[in-house]
Amino acid sequence: MITADEIKKMARQTGFDLCGITTPEEVPEDAERYREWLEKGYHADMAWMAASQQRRIAPKSLMDTVQSIIMLGVNYYQPDSEQIPAGRGRVSRYARGRDYHKLIARMIKTFLVRIEKAMDRDAVVQEKDSVRFKWWVDYGPFLERAYARKAGMGFVGKNSMLINKDFGSWFFLAEIVTTLELEPDTVPDNFHGSCGRCTRCIEACPTGAIVEDGLIDSKRCLSYLTIEHKGAIGKDLAEAAGDILFGCDICQEVCPYNIKRAVPTKHKQLLPEYGVGEYVDCEKILSLESDEQFLKLTAGTPLTRPKLYGLKRNAEIVLENAEQDNME
Ligand code: B12
Ligand code: SF4
Ligand code: SF4
């Protein structure tokens, strides 16, 4: 029967930067934090985060025969220019190239073909036919950071990011739930480090969105406001956005683990030349008149998410903030 070590070797061969294995038991501490987050309304208008509560805390409700969870990580770090040209809005690192959901989905499909070939080698046909896999990248009803932590891939920082000793927090997560029985990883809590007394991310967050250690109030988070939020953005929060057009990296940029450990990504499609780039001309965005024109600029990249209205709203904010800076 296929082993956990073989699975991890195949994950590396497929291009995944991280792979950890864990069991599908619920994680009471994380479930409690998630409940608290919902109760306090920190999910803002992301109703889907509340609707999928049971499935998120109990992987068995996604597959009743699940035995193991394979957690996967893809490093997306890329360096930043110190200054961006006037009139441009900044795009966070994860979104500058092609849409990571599609890239990782393709990698998972290749990975599963490899696993199935290895199972053919074992040649117990009946056994192979009964093995099942289900997978998601980000959008699944799954508490990804909780299970990735349990699978030994990192610790949860005060900025709520999962931080790994070799890559910092600049990596995406994805998961495969399976009926395969695999040896789970057991990694001590402090293996990847800890925040200790550091509070840099809390101090650096321009909107005070890190309200408790590891809990983010999305209503104040610029990542939520520039990507997911559908309406207007309040004056104070808009002013705090500075030159941010899409997503926010501030609480990661200041983290000592990211300063010391970041490794440039090997996944070329995530680089700026494959997508909208590190920054986008805000006047160009404001001149877009139709969904067709919007898609010409954003198709195949994460920037489709806020739609034309949201991206124009963000571009206006960046230009207003630049004008304000020039007047001071
Ligand atoms: C909703 C969501 C958001 C929301 C809310 C974020 C939040 N912090 O909750 C918004 C839109 C704001 C957002 C922003 C971003 N997101 Co987001 N988001 C998600 C999503 C879909 C669900 C997260 C969730 O369940 N939140 C609810 C809270 C309660 O859960 P949590 O933050 O994950 O924390 C859990 C554990 O970490 C644990 N925990 C927390 N603190 C502590 C402390 C201790 C001691 C312990 C033991 C446990 C613990 O409890 C929680 C419940 O399990 C996940 C994908 C997924 N399916 O999980 C991506 C995900 C978390 N996002 C991701 C990314 C990259 C981002 C951004 C960096 C994007 C950007 N540049 O703009 C920012 C970062 C903002 C930030 N500091 O969190 C990555 C994170 C990868 C990583 N290395 O951690 C994920 C995993 C997507 C992916 N597949 O790669 N996101
Ligand atoms: S992503 Fe930006 S706004 Fe959100 S918590 Fe981090 S620093 Fe604050
Ligand atoms: S900046 Fe400091 S407090 Fe914040 S996540 Fe990194 S180590 Fe933890």
C-alpha cells in the first residue's frame, strides 16, 4: 500500500513546495476560534463563511469515509519595488500573475494521476477501486490553516497567517481528503517558531483589523474591502488604503519570519508578467466602460473577483489618496 513518504515525494515531484498529512478529527480549539469569529461578525458580508460552518469544522461531513487529509502548499513570494510610478495602484503579491486556483487545480490533477499510477503498481484492484479523493483550493468549505497547522506545516501568527520555517507565510494552501490510510505528521507546536512577544503586524496594520491575536475583523481589513466587499468603502478606511488597489500584504511584509525566510517562487505563472503585474494604471481602470473591456485586462487573474465596480472604486481611492498626499 502507498505510504505517506511516497505521497510526499510525489507532491514534491509535482512541484508542491509543502506537503503535510493529518487525520480528519475535528480541532476543538480552531472550531472555537472560528465560532467566535462568526459570532462577533468578523466575517462581514461573507455569508458563505457562516453558511458552511458544520462542513468547515468536520471533514467527515465532506466525505464520511475519510481517513486522511493531505495538505499542500505553494510558495508565491516575489519581491516588491520600493516605489511604484505615480497614478498606479499596488496589487498584492499573490494576485500579480495567473489565478492560483487554476494553477494549483492543474497541479493536484497531475498529483492524483501519479498517486493512482503508484496504486496500480500495488495491483489490488478491489482495494484501488474503493479509494476516493476529493480536493479543494481555498474555495472549499474547509478550515485550511487549522488542518495545515495540524499537518505540521506551520504555526498561526498573530496576523492569522500560517507561518512556515522555510517559506514564511507566503504560500497558498490546498487539500485532498481521502479514504487512504496514511501515517499522519506529528510536529511539535514550536517546530516552526512562534510570535513570542513580537507585535509588529498588529502595529503595522493601517486599519487596526487585527483585533485579537490570530483573529481578523474583515470589516476593517483592506484585503476584504478591496477584494470581497461589494459597496462603498468608508472615508477613514479608504484613506488608510494609501496606494493599495487589490489585496493587502502589510501584516506579512513586516513579519520577521517573512523578512528572513522568504524564497522567490519557482512557479513562473504567478509572476507579474503572466498577469496584471505589480501595479496597474488607475486612469486606465477608470476608463473601462464594459465587462468585456474589464475582462480583457483581468481574465485569468484574481482581479476578476471585485468585478468592474469594485476595481473602479479601488482605483478612485488610490487616485484620491495620491492627490491628498500631493497637497500635504
Ligand atoms: C475568509 C478568508 C479571508 C478573509 C478573512 C481572513 C481571516 N483571517 O479570517 C479575508 C478576505 C480578510 C482574507 C484575507 C487574506 N487572505 Co484569506 N482566506 C479566507 C478563507 C477562505 C477562510 C479563512 C477562515 O476560515 N477564516 C476564519 C478564521 C477564524 O480562521 P483562520 O483565520 O483561518 O484561523 C484559523 C486557525 O488559524 C486557528 N487559529 C487562529 N489563531 C490561532 C492561534 C493559535 C494559538 C491556534 C492554536 C490556532 C489559531 O483558528 C482559526 C479557525 O481554524 C481561507 C481559505 C480557507 N478555506 O480556509 C483564505 C486564506 C486564509 N487566505 C489566504 C491569503 C493568502 C490571504 C491574504 C494574504 C490575501 C491578500 N494578500 O490580500 C489576506 C491576509 C489577511 C489576513 N491577515 O488574514 C491564504 C492564507 C495562507 C497562509 N499561509 O496562511 C488562505 C489559506 C487561502 C489559500 N488557500 O491559500 N482571507
Ligand atoms: S491584510 Fe492589511 S488590513 Fe488586513 S489585517 Fe493585514 S495589514 Fe491589516
Ligand atoms: S509580525 Fe510578529 S506577531 Fe506578527 S505574525 Fe509575525 S512574528 Fe507574529
